[in-house]
Amino acid sequence: MNSINTRISAGLHHFFFTPSSGRPLAFLRIGAALLALLQIVLLNSSLLMLYGRHGLVQWLLSEGIISDYALRLGWIAGWLARWNISPDQAVMIVAGIYTVALIALIFGLFTRGAALLSWLIHFMLTSSGFMSSYGVETFTHIALFYCVVMPVGHHFSLDARRHGRPLFSEWYTLSVRVLQLHLCIVYMATGLEKAAGTQWWTGEAIWRALMQMQFGQFDMSWLAHYTWLARLICWGTMLLEISYPLFMFHPRLRRFGYPAIIMLHLGIGLFMGLGLFAAMMITLNTAAFWPFKERETAIAKSHLAGIH
Amino acid sequence: MKRKQWCWLAIALLHLLVAALSAAHLQVIFPRRTLLAQAWQGYGAYTGASNIFSFFAPEIGDEIAVIYTVVDRNGKQMAVRLENNANHERNTRLINIYGFFSVDEARELMAQSCASYMFSQIPQAVLIRVVVVYRAIPPMQDYRNGQRPRWYSSFSRAYRRNTDS
């Protein structure tokens, strides 16, 4: 019994705590913050329409639906009102602070504080404007939360220049493992959700998606004459998503799995116009599974040395 | 493993458990309004662990759009669509908002809110009609047989500017 416990403990230690490079986490920080910044720049002229008190969905409606504990712009606006700052001005101030925090996060300046501020403001914006949110907000929120709790500022950051950080650490490995496992949950869940519908088995799903004016970047009506191709794309997507853990954790399969996932997201970006979403998913996958040389080397060395 | 490692591993696995159960629609295992359920929901909302990942699944419905017919004091009419902007990110979010018109309980409130916004943007408007339309895409086989996507109206409400205010 003791031997089994020791072996389980050693296995867990090897998987979660073998020291590795923190560069993937730096990639996560810079990539996620850059994309969040790009998003706020792209929406700059529409902020009040999407998030304003008297926007398309008024706070009275949107904030009346969200949970009591969710952060909301109405709280900040109410607090700022004592200085005669209007709700619209409050939204712009919050957006301005968010922008500054994201820039600090990109450069790794006061990384933890910048990540905390970015994460809270992003949550606030997506709570008050939850009706306008789509996948990119979901993953930006997850990425920013991980930037708060993970050691993402230890490489390629101004903080690291000032304080000096270890090149390898067991905490980097644990963080990357959490990200990897979270992505496994995401892809398996989305693949299984697709498999529950008939459109993904008949190929109609990709046809309907590409024929929608909101997504369609090209005339894809020719696809109706190649049903087998539509079916192949749908089946391939489901296979890749449901088998994601297998494709990404098996070293040999990852050589095909990682490029296939990147191609899937590039396809979504190119053919459906969801560029930011695609870029965010590519960032998360790359941070989690790109074979950063140092990580592999460190894991291999510790394995050879029998470190547990 | 050291105690510190065990602690952090347990926290990490608990976080992933919340993410996995939420993704599997298993939040309902806790009775609503209990402290545990609220803690679960709160934690999930703040950390992003409570998400359900049903992108384009299980089915893809008809495309939605909203047309605002604006009438000014002289009776001149114009049709406005907000989601026809060059900014794709903005359009995607607008269409997400419009998606809530498919929720019966939200429809009237959504129409009022959208009309109110349009009145604030177009000062000369005295009447705004909010028309929710869907674009039905035929199955591939029907498309091959000559059927084409068609728009159909689903909901419409007209609002007059309140001149008292």
C-alpha cells in the first residue's frame, strides 16, 4: 500500500512539479493582454453603445439580470457620481484605467497589480455588458484570472529585470499544467456539445455557419454541392475537440494535434471573421502546449536524474 | 511531495473540478440558494470556471437582425441597421445582443431598451419601429434544388418619443 502511495505521489510530482521554464506563462501574459488591448481599441467608439448606462441594453435591464455578487459598472458610476461624474464619463474612465493596466501587464510592470486590475475591470465590463459578450470575452476572462494567480511576470518583463527570477521552477510547471487541463475540459466539452446536435453529424452546421452574413467572409454557397466536404469538416472538428487531451498530451500525436488546432482556429478567424477569438485560442494553446525548448529540456534532465 | 505542493495541487484540482462540472452542466447538483451553490457560482463567475462551452452547438439557428425604422417630424422615414458597420468585433457583439430577442421574457424589454438608445442617437426621430427579422438558411439539399436564404419578420414594436420629457 505504501508503495502504491509513493508511486502515485511520485507520478503526481513528476507531472505537476518537475521544474520547467516560465516562458510559456510570459507568452500567455503578453498574448492575452495584447489581445484584450486590441479588443478595447477596436470597441473604443462603441463603448457607450455596448456598455453605457443608456446603451443598447440599459444597465437597468442588464444589471438587473446578473448575479448579486457580480462586479458591475453601476457600482463605480454610483461611487463616482459624488464628484459629479456622469455614468458615461465613468465608463470612459474605467476603460481608460483598463487600457493602462493592460499596457502595464504587457510590459510586465507591477505585473500582479496590473493583472488584478485588468481582470476585475474586464469582469465588470462583461458583467454589465454580458448580453454582448461572446467566446473571446470568456477566454480573456480566464486568461486574465490566470495572469493574476500564476507567475506570469517572471520572464520578458520589467519586473523580472528589477527583481531577477528563476529560469526554471516547479510553480511554472503547475501553472502550465492547470492551463493544459483547463483547455482539455474546454475542448472536450465543446466537442461533446456539438456531438449532441444533428447538424454536426450531417455537415449542416458548417454550412449554416458559413452562410450566415454575420460570419461569412466569402461566398461559400458552393459548399452545398460538396456535402461530403461539409461533413468531413464537421466530423474532423468534433474528433479534434473530443480527442484533444489525447492529441495534445501524447508527444507523437501532439506533432499533428497542435498544428491541427491552430489550423482550426485560423480557419475560424479567416472564414468566419472571428479574428480576436481565433487569436486568443491560439495564444492559449501555444502557451499551454508549444514545446518550448527549455521546458522540454528541463523535464528531460530531471527525468534522467530521477528527480521526484 | 512537500506540504506546500500538496496544498497548491489540491487548490488547482478543485479549480479544475469546478470548471469540469460546470462545463458538463452539473452546476445543478447543488440545490439553488444554498451557501455552497452561491459560493460555487460566485467563484465560477469571478474565475471563469463556471462557463459552459457550447459554441455553435448543439445546433446553429437562423441569423438574426434588427431593423430600426425611424420617422422624423416631417414624416420622412429611414431604415437603420447598426450591425452593418465595418468593425466586425462591434457587429458580432451587436448580434449577440439581438440574440436575446429570441427569449420570450426579454423581448419587450429589449425592444424598449434598443428604441430608447436609438432615440438618444437620432434627436430628430419622433417614432421608431423596432423590427426583429431572421434569415432562414435552407439545408444544403434544398439549396441545390434552388431554394435560397430568406428573411422573415418575427417581432415588431413601434415607440413614439415622449415629448413631455
